[in-house]
Amino acid sequence: MKNNLILTLIAGIIFCSCDNKEKQIDEALSKVVACAELGTVEYTITKLIITDDDAFFKFGDRKIIFSCRTTMKAGIDLKEFTKEDVKVSEDNKSVEVNLPHPKVLSFNMAAEDIKLEYSKVSGLRTDFNTDERNDLLKQGEKAILDDAPNLGIYEDAKENASDFFKALLANCGFENVNVSFKDDEKQ
């Protein structure tokens, strides 16, 4: 993915050396859109997954704590980006780009990054079985994804995507580049 982005940037700069602004923007943006996804930010998140399974009708209790490290990438899904989302001024000096809202493009919670920190079973209770442990980890994964808007990942993805498009289009010779996001129009 990183190589595709670098090749896209180089291709954009090369294509932007032409005289025809319309052709420049078409070729530069078609190269960017060909990537399908533009990952602009990556977060590494460490989370504790804690369960205290107290059942009033069972003698004893069960507790378990996992620590996990996850990697979440966010950016722009360019499949939702069309030619109509780019408006070039009549004098070819200004351009407006309207990008789709950023979203999580990948999420990885690798098995080697999950560690059992604590487990306690007392009384007549049984230990957590594999299915219960997997369900707890799935709940932890869902909690991280549900919390993504609160982490600031979307704001960072917007800022980085905006910077990317401003730099790309400035290399094409545009003096004024305005980047907006489709979700901002609804608010």
C-alpha cells in the first residue's frame, strides 16, 4: 500500500507537468482513485479486556483480564470519489475537492498481541473455556471499533487526506485548493 501511494504521488507530479489543467487533474486523480483506498492515519491501541463473572446462583467467582494491542488504519475509500467531486474554476487557478467521510480501512488484533494478564477461578466455578475467551476478545474488538470516533482517528484522517490533496493539486499548478468532506455538508 505504501509503495502504491509513493508511486501515485510520483505519477501525480509527473502528470502535473503538462500544460492542460483539466488533463492534469484527470490523470492525477485517476491515479489516486486507482489505489481504491487512501490510508492516511494508523493508530496503535492497547486495551484491557476485563470480565468479572459473578453469578449469584453459583458458588465462587471467575475473573479474567486480557491485554491486547491493535492496529487501526483509517482513511478515504476512493471508490466513493467521483469526477463530480472535483470542481475547477474557470481560470484554472482554483480547485475544490469534496472527499468521502473517512472510515476505518483495516483493523488488526493479532493473536501474538493478546496476552492473558490475570485469571482467577474460585469455588465450584470452571475456568473460562476457549469459546468464552474468544467471545470476550470479540467484545473487546467491537468496543475498540465503536470507540473509534472518540479516539480522534477520523479527524486525523481528514486532516491528512486534506494535506495530501492540497499538496498533490498544488503540484499540478493550482494556486487555491479547497478540500471539504461530504459528511460536513450534512451537518
